[in-house]
Amino acid sequence: MEKQLEQLIEELGEVINSSLSDSERFAAVMAEMEQAGYNVFVVLEASIGFKKNGEPDSEAGAAGIHVSPQPKYDSVGNTELTDDDLAFLRDLKISAS
């Protein structure tokens, strides 16, 4: 994949994360849920489909903004968070304790 395209995909992921973390309504709803006694976590997955202008659809590429290992769950539904997961939650001002 072209270096410039990789940088643009990474930047798009950062913009998506930033739009959530800057959202007052998102923060308010998260706070309401926590005040109601819930531990809240958000997992978002985004995929981007793209193709170079003039290429047939069959040659189109696809790239994920963020790729992380599949979460591991224990018998009571708790998940094991990766370092990337924790960094994302911190960016959203969400405590993962």
C-alpha cells in the first residue's frame, strides 16, 4: 500500500476517535450511564473500502482503520483489553479500571 494512503487512513482513524472524544453529548451519555451504576465501554470497528480512480471494482482494496486481536472473554463475559484498547479508552476519557 502506498505510504501516503497509509498515512491518510491512519489520520482518518484519528479524526474518528477525536470526533467521539470531543463530543459533549457522547461524554454526557457515558456519564449518565456511569451514574446509573454501569461500567461502560465502547468498542467501535471501522472499515474503509477504496479503489484508485479508473480501476475496476474487482481490483479495489480495502483497509481497516484499526486492527486489533479478537477480544478474549472469560466465563462471566469479561474481556481482556489490549494496550491499543486501553489507549483508545484513555483518549475518550474512559477509565478501564
